[in-house]
Amino acid sequence: MEVLKNYERKVLSLLVSNVLPLEQLNEVIQNAEFISYEYTGSGYYLEIRHSYLPKDRIVCSEPALMGEADGIVCGFVVFIENSELTIECHSWGEINVPEGYRNRDVQVRLFQ
């Protein structure tokens, strides 16, 4: 089962690169264990686990990233704690991120 979508891999590469060395980050991206997915009504939380992730709480929100698919805009924040990582994908526009958004062709870029 594919744990991370391609755009989520890009989000982690951009937001977590200053937290983990590249080799460890790539290992996390390739081999993380799925914990949970929760749709919130305006986005989602995706939780994964890997032993390379730090125990201490770290919030990764810079650089600001924007995702877009089918005219629906979103933003991302990553939370790390207790060797677990949560990707928060949240609405960033007039249209809420719908359920099933992860299955769309989300394009991620730096927010300017």
C-alpha cells in the first residue's frame, strides 16, 4: 500500500529537510508505517511512524507551501513527535478541501 502520495513526499522533502539528514528523510518517505488518516471537513490529517523521526515535538511550517488541484487551494503543516509525523492539509481558499483530495493531481509550490 502506498502510504504517501507523490505530492505529500514533496511536502515532506520541503518542510522536513532541515530536521532530518537527507538519507534519513528519504528512508522515512519510502518506508514509513501508516498510522491513521482523518478527514476534518476542510482538510485532513495523515499520521505516519518511523524510528528515524525525533521524539521531541517539532512543527514544520516553513517555507510556506501551497497545493492546488482542480482549482482547490490548500496549505500544509507538519508536526513531529514521539517518532510520529502528522501532515496537516488544510483549506486555503474559498473552497474546502474535499474528502478524496489525496487522490487528485495536487501540485505543490512555494507560497509567495
